[in-house]
Amino acid sequence: MIQQQQGEHPGARLKPILKAVGIAPSSWFAGQSPTAPANRRGPPKRELDASLRQGVVAFAARYPWWGYKRLAVVMRRAGTAVSTRFVHRVFQADQLFQTRKATLAELHQASKLFELLPTRPNALWQADVTYIHIPGEGWWYAVTVIDYYSRYLLAVHFTPSYAALDINEGIDKARGIRPTAAILPRRFLLRQPDRVSVGGRLAHWLALRSAP
């Protein structure tokens, strides 16, 4: 119909015709534009020159402490016409990039920290203080104590203050409930001792305890 109107009125402009028939110009031109090919990519990468590639690998083995940028400069100074981009591609293809190795001190520290991980309940506890909002009561502090090995919640103590005495009271509550093989399956499990798990799953656990 639009083409027919343009044929009958050669001097008529397209946008007034679209407005008269109630078609948005953007919708009309979007339908007339050719569809672009999906996932259009650039030209394929050219194969690496074998001789130049061997030269880069030889220089990298001779100077392993240099990066690809400096290596490209040294190769050009030595008379080899090679670009920095080509050297970078060779480094990627032959995995010539140097990776940082852990020092003996770091390995020793990691081994000592691994030895500190608990292997049984009651070997290590973790306390956390979360600022949560209680409807009708305002903002309170929730002192939670969990067993680090089993990730089970031992005690929850709500307090309006952040005093050390209130924190100690929550820890004292946990000391009266030590996880054992008999009570562990019935305790509340915390997968991650952070604010999200303490704030979200704690509300569900408290709701279950208050249910008749």
C-alpha cells in the first residue's frame, strides 16, 4: 500500500504517508533494512610463519626473564623483522608466558594454616555479630557462634548494644551447648559464616523454633 501511494503521488514524501496510515517511521525502516548476519566476525587469523616462530621461541629460551614486548625490541635490534603483536601471538601459542611460582615461605605458611583447620567438633569455634532489623523492635545485634568443623549454629544472642559483655554472653551460651554426635543432626547448619547465611537462614531457623 505504501509503494502504491508513492507510485500514484511521485512527489509525496514517505514520512507524511506513513503518518497518515498510522505507521511509525522507525518501524517501517526497521522492516526495510537488510538483516545483518549473526555473529559476524573479522577475517580469520593468518598462520604464524614457521621460521619467525622458531626464532621467537629460541630468543624466549635464551632470555626467559624478558616479556614479549622487550623480546620483540631485542629481536628487531638483532636484525629480525618481527612485530610485537607477532611475538605476543607466539607467546600465546607456545605458552611462553611466565607464571608466578609460590615461594618457600608461602608454601610453608599455607601448610601451617592447613594444620590449623579443625578435624573434629569443638576444635574451633567462630563468632559473628550481625546487625539485623527486627520488626517492631528496631535494629538489634545478633551474636552467633558456630562450630567451624561442622558449621552448626551453637547459640544466638540478641542484644541492643555492641558491648563486650553482651558478646561474651553469647559465647557463654554456646559453651553450654557443645556439638556431639547425638545433637549435631538436629542443629542448624550454616554453609558459609557470613551475613547472608546468618541473616537469611537464621530467620528461617528462628521461625521453626518458635513454631508450636
